[in-house]
Amino acid sequence: MSGRGYFTDSSPMNVQFLKFKDEPFRWHNSIEVVIILEGSIHVAIADEKKTLGAGTIEIFNINQVHRLWQTDENNVVLQINIDAAFAKEYYPDLSYVWFTHEFSPGAYLGLERAEGIIEAICMLITPIGTKSEMPFLTLKNTVEQLLDLLIMNFDAKRMFEGNPTKLQRIGRIYDYLFNNRGFINKASLNDIAKHTEEYLNLDYLSSQFKLLIGDTLQNLLHYLRIEHAIKQLLTTDRSLVEISIESGFSSPRYFYQRFNKIFPEGPKAFREQHKKKQEMKDHCREIIDPALVFARHRRLFEIPETVNSELNKWIHIDIFGHDEQNSTSPYLIKLSELVKGDSHAYLKKILQENNVSPNNIFRFEETLDNANRDDFQVLTWLLNQFRENDILPVFIVRTSSNAILEQITTIQGLLQNYTLTYGAEYMKGWRIELQ
């Protein structure tokens, strides 16, 4: 794996194994996942400073200002960055996601669940570290699975999913503060409540936010303003007065007071120190060869036989078997789900099931009408989705069936329809298996 990892103009993810030294504050247009494999490191997110030990996972939100630096020289860290543009295309509601910070093993999730998530992430990225090249569609599928895992376990708003009123209320304030940068206005909590039409007790609103992100609404407002000020300090030559106004503070004096509480050296010295570190950022971390990490952490990065096997390149399909209709078996494909708007999610579920049990034969829950062109078009689309995910179909034909010739004729018609739609060159490796 190169020093740049896979995070290029055409790639949605960067994966690196690193040894941290002393980084400046930084932020990226990406979701950043950090897993401590060995030793420990210090982490700072605005005014929050913690030490992360081995077995810890931390997630930084898109463009969130943070800093990582060593506690000793023996740290080994897995860092994954998921491109924000790709993530938002896959998950359009990402602008309303706030990833909670774990900071210590199991603090938010529980220790056992945190360990399971770390193992799942390491398993997902293992093929990236073991191959010099990877098909884009395979990489894309890996990133999508990783996003599902992160959103399912770390999106703070999931605690309000059972209460749509609270979810909408928090969503409006979140949208105002984060997506519309409402924090740069010199607005009080009362102003924010009125702007978002939340005419509720401010203490109650603040307590709801504390449940959501671990801090009060007032402190969140201060944090967002300080974070904005840090970005201005490190990327512009604006005066401290201009930055205080631009960041939404009521006065330069109040800005200095709030900033000095977090960084006692003050904004001027902070700017000088971290700009020097930015100029030396290539010396702030050391890239580690993945092979060395895999050798020391075989339990986390071992590839299971079902994933490593050639079998996971194939999906066995019986388009004629209807003996399991109305069953709850996971190996039944529902055509009705494929024609809905969430067909992508349903397709991913099929691929995941095939990856876990590649020997199983998939059938269709609905009876297929071989004379129905719509059924042929759905099947043709499905086969192409398999191809784009590097999965090849194996068509099952039962030799015990009296209609074996009819089945083969039907498959020939399906292949012809695929050829006309996508081209014969993409059918290389397809199989018909007699059973």
C-alpha cells in the first residue's frame, strides 16, 4: 500500500497504518475512523482532550477540527478516511448525522460491542491492505458496508428514532447550527429556539442535546465558534478581531476569554505554533507497512475461508425452483423489492448473504413468468448488478425436471436479452450447472 493509500481523486477511501508523533490541528472533508492497535495516543477535539489506549475506536465528523499526538513512540494506529462526497452520494442524509465520540473502550457502545465493531472494520479493510490493486466496484462496496456499520452504531440521533417529534426538533436545530452555519450569527439560545420554531423550555432543549452529543446546547455553540476560529487562524492572515467577528462571538474580548480557557497560550501563540507544525506535517507521522501490522494482529486481520475462497465470486441461482415459496429463507430473492426505490439496499443484503454462505442456491419468491418481458428485464438488471460487484452467476438446471429443454431455452433467452442490453463481453465466466 502506498503512502497515499486509496484516497485519490477517483477513490472513496484511504486506509493507512500510522505511528503518530506530534500533529497540528487538522480537518478533512471526510469521515475519519481511528482504531488504536498498539500503545496509546492523545486526542484533542477543541476543548476535549483524552488519551486513547489499545482497543479504542474514535470517529471524527466531516471537517471536524482535531489533533492526534503520541504518548510514547510505540503507538500503531489504523486510520481510515471516507471521502465526504462519496459518503453523501451513498447516504443523502449524512448532513444530519453526528457521530458520537467513543474516547474510551466501550464508553458509548459497551466494551463487547465496541470490540465486535473493531473486528468487523478490520475484517472489511483487510483485502485492501493485502492487494496492490483492487477493482473500484469492490472497493466501493467495501466503503458502503463500512458506512452502514458506522451509521448504524455511531449516529447519535438513533437514540431518538422511536420518537419522531424529538427527532424532528433536534434535526431542525442541528440543521441550523451545522448545515446553515447558524453559529456564526451572534445568536443566543433563545434566538436559536425561535429561529427553528422550537418554543420550548431552553433547559429542556439543552438537556436533549446533552443526551445526543454529550454536551449542552450552549457549550456546543461555543465549540462550533471556537472550531471555526481555529480554521480561520490556521488558514488565513485575518486579524484576531476579524476572526472573532467572523466566528460569531459578541466581542473580541469574549473571544479571547473563551479561547484562552481551552488554549492558555492564547490565539496569537496558538496560530504561530500550529502553523509551524503544519509546515512540518510530513514529519508528524510515520507510515507503517500493512504486512507488519497483519503479522502482529492476525486475530483482527485474518481472512475467513468463506471470504478468501474462490466461491465468493459466484452466486448460484435457480430461476425455476419455486418449492420454497412463502418461506422466510434468506436465500429467496423478492422481485418486488428489486423494483422499489430501496433496491440498492436489498441488493447489498443479497450480496452479503452470498458472501457468508457462497454454496447456497438463491431462488425467487415470486413465480417467474418466462414469457413476461418485465420479468426478463428485472433479471437482466439484477445480473448486471452482480457483474458490477464482481459476482458471476451460476444458473442451476435440474436434470430430474421434465422441462429441462424448456429451462435451457429460457436461460438462452435471458442471455440474449442481457447481450442486447449490456453486451456479450460481460458474460465471460458465467456458468450453467446441471444438478
